Amino acid sequence: MRQGLAGIGFVLSAAAACLLAVAPALHAQGRGGRGSGGGRGAPAEPTEEGIPVTDALTVARCSSCHTKDAKGNLSRISWIRTTPEGWEEAIKRMVRLNGVTLEPADAKAILKYLSNYHGLAPEEARPVMYMAEHRIQDEAVPNESLRATCMNCHALGRVFQWRRPREEWSLLADFHSALYQQAEAAFRRTAVAGAGGGGAAGRGGRRGGAAAANPEGAAPAAPAAAAAPVISLDTTLDFLAKTYPLHTPEWGAWRARMRAPRIAGKWLLSARVPGHGKYFGEMTIAQGAAEDEFSTTVKLQSVNGGPAITRTGTGLVYAGYSWRGRSKGPALPARAAPDDLASPMREALWFSPDQTWAEGRWFWGEYQEFGVDVKLRRSTPEPMLLTLDRYSLKTGATAQKVRVIGYNLPAQVSPADLDLGSGVSVKSIASHNPGEIVAVVDVAADAVPGLRDVVFRNAVLEGALAVYDRIDYLKVLPEASIARLGGDATSPHPRGYQQLEVMAYQRGADDKPRTSDDVELGPVDVNWSVEEFYASFGDDDKEFVGTLDNNGLFTPNTDGPNPQRKFSRNNYGDVWVVATARTEKDKDGKPLSGRSYLVVAVPTYIRWDQPEVGQ
């Protein structure tokens, strides 16, 4: 479903069954209430206070299915909190599965209300913003039960953007079992890791553990070590109920603190575009028809020069901090490059609770594969710093020009006004204007490697410049990614591209490469190539999966049977993308190189949902 709720023409049917009422019906058919111990019977009653639904429209449209109690709670709804994308997904599922019909204006108003007053606090939403931003993320897995019960089908961020009590998490599991056979199979599997990495597996009760009845009559598995992790659905539910409960101190504080967004005005923008480098500019936000609706004008400029890009758009702010919007640049030519920065984009931004800065991602592409990493700061009359034209300086380097890009910089600037950190001496100011300072600097031969703050009087750019003594290794980013076969823009299944970039790194303070304290030094000039990832005998994927240009943009091949391949199979496959430095060498005098694993898959032929809560 590609259009947002505002584009769905529905009229509510009071008799329509709502999605969130499905799980109680499942219990009535005999599925046990895990929240009360896993036995069969009626679902457990809520054990904690719900969040009353106070919006008259939401009550009118939902209470025919979601029972209202004396405290103003609506069944199920009052015991759930989530992001705008989560609430929109729930409403869309009610439409698809239960025949709910809803006028666009009503859908938009209900979505706003639920996102604002049954949403997440800023501190809860920020760790899972990568879901709204459609950002590739290497997720940390808290325990093996979550991996077994949740990650087989979707990202953990999809789970972690919800807040529920234990009973509601259990009902969600029941709902999954009813809709998805693979979920029921995963939930029934239990295992206990054994000594030396082994384990016992079986099909048993929902309460977990490997002690399951054996219908085949085989001998039971030996007991596992006491310290071995238990993998079961109930372990997952207990973890979720404890870690992502309905009521939290953060939400309690935000309900009192939440206020209407007052963000109209000029914002200063710094950005990084994979494959294109650093950008800077201004974003002017104008108040819209409602207090949470806005229009925008953006001017974006590369630090490397070239014409500025002007974009216009609109946006909504949910819960006082969560921006969802759309913007577009000038009309694109008929054969525009897929990574053209004038492309129509969707926007997901997280505004700080004090509404003085924001960060997020603007993205576009059939699979949201292209993106701009954005940071905004509200402009002030005082001088401000936005970015530099470079990432790093080498120890011992002299007469290096560093362009410091800012805003409201004064007419008089001296070398003493600018501080680039220990070991970096500002020798002179080559030029300056209200928007930039070009400084000439020397770096001491014995300067300590690491990040430096850049300071101009009272304005600070934290960790904006790295000093290094040598490049220790290259990393191709993302280190694992996926592209998708397809046709041109008019095809039912357009291609899913992949933009790769290379970053150089300096070993950190621990003097060990590839550890968490390593310092990013910026891109270096490289030659790009594709190498075979040998996964089967006679592998020839690199000949068919697609092409890689000299800027790291991978263009996948067309979709469909290829008579040139064995068995006329499709052009899918997996390869290594390799970047080899043109000038940088390792300690043995060989060119530094890095590589990334790329899977080229068939298109996603069916899209079950496309959250588009911005407009």
C-alpha cells in the first residue's frame, strides 16, 4: 500500500471489527493467556492502569470495537504506545484485515492524536529512529530468545518501537501465531544451549526449557548446564515487558513537559551524503495551517563547490519532537541519475526536547537506499560553525588550508580567534566572509592522534577534525548491503541501487585497529572493483549481477531469466565490492584496500505496507 492514510478514501463502519480486537477473540477460541501463567482460558485482565483516550473523534470511531471503561480507557488501545509509523501500521491493518473504513481527514486526526498522547517520549524514540529513517543498522541482540522469536522475520527495531504491559505483549504473540505459521513454529521451539556450544531442542510448552514431552518416545535430552541461556517465547515476553513497558519515567515526564512545536524560523544545516561528501546550507521553516504543520525551503551547497540546490517541502511534528515530511527539488530531467539530490525525498527528523537542534535522514529510492544524513541547529545572532571542508590532517603537515564554514561570522577575524586543538597551529587567515574562514595551519610532528574540537570564539564544532600519523585501514561502507534487480523507472519493479563509500581509519588510543575507539579520517581516492564471493562450485555471479561506477554506485542488472546463465536463472548473486587506494599504502608498501559484502536479490514483488505518516 504505497499511499499514506491521507490518500485512503474510507468511511467508518461502526460494526467493523478492529485489528486490535483480534487477539482476544483468539483466546476465546482456546489459546491460553500467557500473561497469567500460560494456561488456557480467558485472557488475563490488565494488571496496570491504562492511558485514557480523551479525544472525542478517536472514541467515536473506535469504541464500537474497543470497549470503553469507567476511567475512559479503550480496550487494547489504552495499553499500547508506539511511534507514528506503528500507529499507522495498526490502522492500515484494521482496514486490510477487518474491513474498517475511514475518511482521510479522520484517519489523519486519529493518527495525530494517538502519536501525540499514546506515543513515545523523545528519549524512547531516539534509539529506534533508524526505523523511521530507513537506515541500514547492525542491531545489537540483547538475548538469544529475541533472535529466535523475533529476528527471523523482521528487525528488532520494529519490536522496540512499541510499549506494552506483559499481557499485551502476550496477545501480540497470539496474533502472530494466528496470522503466520512460521511465527507459531518459532514460538513453539525451545532450546537450551549445552556445554561446548551444543544444545537440546524440542517442541514443548510455552513456558520454555528443553524438558518437552517426546511424542516419538525417544530418550530425553541430558539436562543443560545451570548457566546456559533459556530460549523460549516466555523469556522474550518477560524481557519485553521489563525493558519496554507501558509506563516509564521518560513517558511520565514527557506527558507533563510536551508542548506544541515552536520551530518556525531559520535553521542552519550540515549534511553528509554517502558518495557525495559534505554539504551545508539553510532550512527555513514556516508555520502551516495547524500548530504542528509546516512548510520548508532548503538551500543546500556542497563544500566542494558547484551550484546550490533549492528544495521545498512540508512536514508534520508528532508529540512535539518527531518530524515527518516530504520535499522536492527542481524538476528532474527525463534521464536523471537515480542519486540526483533534486529527487523527491521523505524526511524523518528527531528534534531535541528544547527545540534548538535536530538530526535525522532524508531518503529516496525504490527501497529508500539513497539518503542524506542531516543535522539542524536553530540560527542565532551569534557566530555559529557548521562544518569543515575536510575530515583530517596528518601530523607534520604544514601550510594546510582548512575551510571553516559558519554563519554570522564577524568582519574582523584573527588567527587567535580560531582554535583547532592541541598540536594544530593557526598561522594565518587566508580569507574570510560572513559564511566562512579559510585558515592556514601547521600540524606538529608529535601531535597526539585523535579528534579535535574546532572553536571560533564561543562557537564550537565538537570532534570535527581528526589528526593522524598514518592510515591504518580502509572500510567500505556499508560493510554488508543489498541491492535488488529490476527495470527502469517505469517498470513495475524498479531497481534497488546501492551507494557504497570508502572511509579511512586511524587506530585509536588502544593502538589496535578495528576497535571501538578508532578514528574516522574521511574518504580517500580509490579504484572500485567487483570480485567473486565464492559460495558454490563454478560461481560466476560477478559477471551478471550488475555494474559499479567509479564513485561506488552499484547499478543492479535487469530482473528476469537470463539465457546466458546456467539454467537461465535470474541475475541474482553475491559479490565482494573492493576499494583499492590509489596512493595510500600499508606497512609493507602495498596499496590499502577494503571490501564489502553485497547481495543482489530479486525485487520485493509484494509490498505489504509502506508507512508514510508525513503527508
